[in-house]
Amino acid sequence: MLLLLATLLLYSCQRASGDWDGEHKLIILGIDGMDPQLLNKFMQEGKMPNFSRLVQKGSYHTLTTSIPPQSPVAWSNMITGMNAGGHGIFDFIHRDPATFDLYFSASRVEAPKHAIHIGSWVIPLGGGTAEQLRHGTAFWEILDQHGIPNTVYRIPSNFPPIPAKGFTLSGMGTPDLRGTYGTFTFYTDDPMATAGMVEGGQTISVQVQNSQVTSQLIGPSNSFRKGSPAATEPFTVSVDPLEPVAHIKFEEQEFVLRESEWSGWKPVEFNLMPFVNVRGICRFYLKQAHPRFELYVSPINIDPADPALPISTPANYSKQLTQEVGEFHTQGIAEDTKALSAGVLDDKEFLEQSHTVLAEHRRVFDAEFPKFRRGLFFFYFSSLDLNSHMMWRLTDPQHPEYDAASAAQYGSAIEEFYQQMDQVLGEVLPKLDDHTTLLVMSDHGFAPYYRSFNLNTWLLDNGYIALKPGVAADDSQPLANVDWSRTRAYGLGLNGLYLNVHGRERDGIVPPGADAAALLKEIKDKLLAVRDPKNNLPVITRVDLASEVYQGPYAQSGPDALVGYNRGYRAGWKTILGAFPPDVLEDNSNPWSGDHCMDYTLVPGVLLSNRKIEAQNPALTDIAPTILAEFGIAKAKGMMGQSVFQPDKASH
């Protein structure tokens, strides 16, 4: 026994401080949004036997999330071992202080900058670009440098995927073919439906004439045409006059759907100019054939078999996957939450789509995990996060959108997705041996979202934002009608509070230094004093100053302060984009009913391992150093954390 113990100690020390021995393996299951309270509940009820077994034989801790606790920020912390000051991702939404243009934080896709104009054609000179905006060195880049084989499947904040020797597939942040986070299309002949763009989608009015519908699939903007109109592809639907059935035809494809039936993935090509096509994939759902015609078409995903933008390393990896498991969602946020919020999909239809997404992920996992022999294997699952966002209201009678009848049908949905994660863990546990470390982690937990706090309306009411004379507040346009010559602070994003700083913002008036610090303290104190008149609870439980919580070269590039909401509260949808809803506080009537963009101390993630975790308060920034230490690699410059197995006690 003593000899065995000595051998294990020697092996552990060698692995922590020496070169990789070629045998040690590391498996990481990244489960977005797994909440410690829910995990504990389901384990206590006997519904997560494999997680219970891992806890009994290994370790289980809560995991300190990012500031703010938003997925792109959190996963960037995990990837780089730095906080937002080091990697530069502060929110889903960033702003250019010189122009106040808003843009997605994770990546930028741009058309060629130079072109020749010939009639109605625009001939580009050179190619377009897809640029990742996250800074810092990813842990798998360092593994590559040391010759450690690795597979990193769908990790967020990696689009376009950075050059890598291992197998990677981009995840959250990957756009659809239209360059958005996901734009569905809804075709209907309902005269009461309003045609045009809605958040996350587009409604198109159609007519059923002689039992036939003719319309167009909407593709990407065609930069080869003046004005960059959307490329389109015609399709027809023949509706059976008696049966609830429709025959759909486009390009060389024909298929039949019954009411309440989903199609499989259908390829579609959009012609941009002669001999230039771009290919995507989409799914059709026939909601209703008659008396009303209603057809949902999913966002046009980048086709993994023939990607129009880079989504994997090596470039043909996504094609290899389709040959093994069939077509799959490539859009970073695959579950169409916006279609449910817009009432285009109902709970049953949304959950059918969500189960398809998870089934795809599990097919890929079942294909890839058995191949794992050496180095690192990371696999990401999105289902707990997206379905907790949308289905929380059916588990919580206190929620404004709770419905007892719907809860009776679908109230167990979140629990069922947790149980599927337990099944995945059950596939991994038998593969563990003395040379294999397992980490199961989530980026944050979850909480109810009962009420919205409209930060910009509050700033307006409290004199920190001023409007131009004679105009009213606008509840739809970003920072519309703001008089910047009299405005001292504004809100953007889910947690961001900015000062209108002189020399930084386009029309800044707040002197940097002591004046800015005093103003931030004043606003912070007032925000912490806000109470909800409904229940006298504090709406905001902490306000973190960027100067105190961020380190690194980008520490001053984001918000000046991060608003941490109490459980049950979050920034309102319109205030996120700088608008001014009428009320400071309002009930959340959106199906998006659970959230985590709050006080980061109230929504920790989870960390489990088959080994003893020595760190008392492990954080997301510890994961990258832990990965490196598992292969005997010192943490990279700028990494904040330590190995959770052998922490530097002074750092925790």
C-alpha cells in the first residue's frame, strides 16, 4: 500500500511540474448554465445518479463566474485564464465610443473594402474577412505549442476558430448565413399578422391561391449587388385542400409535411452572381395548413458540409462530422428562443426543436468521444442554458408568466435536460482510469427573472441623462434624442454602466479622474438604494467598478461599472440597447423567464472532478491554468488563476 501511495505521489508531482508523459488524459464536459441549486435538488431526488456517483468519489464545488456573468464573458475567462480586462469581451454588446455604433462583441464579419461598380453589379477586389474579437491566448493554443493532442467541440467565443492543430468546431458567437445570431422566417396568410422584421425573425405575408403558396427563402445580403439586397431563393407550397398536408418544392427538392411536422435539414443555395453561390441549410415546420397557412423556416445555418465561413479546424473537420452524423446546427445559439418569445413557436414546438439540438450534440459526442485516446477532450452542451432561459416560468408559480396548464405539460422540461446530461456523464465515467482526469463545469448558474429594471430610464429620471429640448424619450431606438452636452452617464448591454467621459466618448463632458470617480460613487450608492415598490426588495445588490475588478490591457475599454442585479431582476430588453421604456421597473412578460446576468455572486457555476479539488473558491479563471498544469505546463503570462488541484494558497 505504501509503495502504491508513493508511486501515485511521484506520478502526480511529475505531471504537475514536468513534461507530459504521453499517457495522461483530460476530459472536460462544459455544460452551459448548470446551476448548483438545481443540480443539488435533482441529485437529492435521485434523478442524477451519475453526478451523485461522481460527487461521492471525487469533488464538487461551486465555481465563481465572471463579472458580469454572461456566457461570452464567462467562457472567455475560462479559455484565457483572464478576466475581461485581459480578453476584451465585456458583454454581448459593445459600443464604439467615438460613434456610438453598437456591435456584437465576439466577432466581426466584413465584406471586401474595395470594389468596382459595373452597372448594377459590385465586383469585389479581394476577399471579405471574419475576425474574432476575443484577445488573449486560448488554452488549446498552448497545448498545441507543447504537442498535446486536443479536441475542442463548440466552445463559445471561438468564431472564427483560431488557427489550431487540433480538432475544433466554433460555438456560441457563430452567426447564421445572414450574419446574425439567428433570423427565422415565418410565412402566413393571416391578415392580422404584421409583415416585416421582428426581434430575431421576419414575418412574410403570403396568399394561398388555388391551394398554392409562392414565396422566397431569405438568404444573406448580396454584396455583389448595389445596396446589398438579400439574396433569395423561390419556393412553392401546394396545400392539400382537404387534408392537413403540404407539398414543398424548391431547387431540386420536394418533400411533404403534415401539420405539426418538422422536416430534416434541407440544403439551399443562394446565387450571388453568375457562378458564385453560397450554401446553407434550414428546417421547415408546418404549423398549420388551413384554415390559416403558417410555415416556420429556421434560420439559414452555415452548411457544415460546405461552410461559407470558417467554422472548424482543420477546415474539413465540419465536413467529416456531417459524413459521420449527418447535418447539424452550426449557428452558435441553435435553439430558437426568439421564435418562442415572438409567439411563432409555442412551448411544445420549441421543445421539439431543443430536443433535436441536443440529439445532434449527443450524436457527435457518441461519434467523437470513443476516438479519444490522448491529450485533451472538451465538449460543450448548450441545452441547460437555453431551456432554463425559456422554461423557468413553468417551474415557478411566482413568475408573472407562470401558467398551470402549461406547467402540467412542460414543467419537467428543465429536469429532463439535466437528466440527459447525467446520461452523458454515465458514458464518460466507465472510461476513467488512473491516467485520466475529468472536469465537469458550468460557466454560471441560474435564477428567476421576474422583473425588468430599465437602467436608462432610471438614469433619465435621476438627471444623469438629458434629452434634447422638445423631444420625448424613445423606447425603441438606441440612445435616441440624447443631449450629450448635458448627459453624464448611460447604460448599454446587460450589465454595463458608462460615463460620458471627455476625451473618450464622442461628446464627452465628464472630466476623467477624480470627477469621474466621484460621479461613479454617487450613481453606485443611489443604485444600491433602489427598492422594488412591489416587495421592498433591493433591485441591485452590487455595483462593481471596472477599475477595481479588471486587470489587463483592455481594462478601460468596456463599461465603467457593472450593475449586479438581485435574483429575480435583470436589465430590461430595450434598455440593453440604450432605449427608454416608460417605467423604471416592469414585470417580465417574456417567455425568457430565467436568467443569470445578475450579481455574479448569486449565480455561481459548478465544478466537479474525479480528483480532489484543493482550491477553496475555484473560479473560471482557474480552469485554463488547471488544464495546462495537467500536462506539466506552466500557466501563461497574464493568466490570473491557479490549478484547482494544486493552488497557490496566496492567490485564493
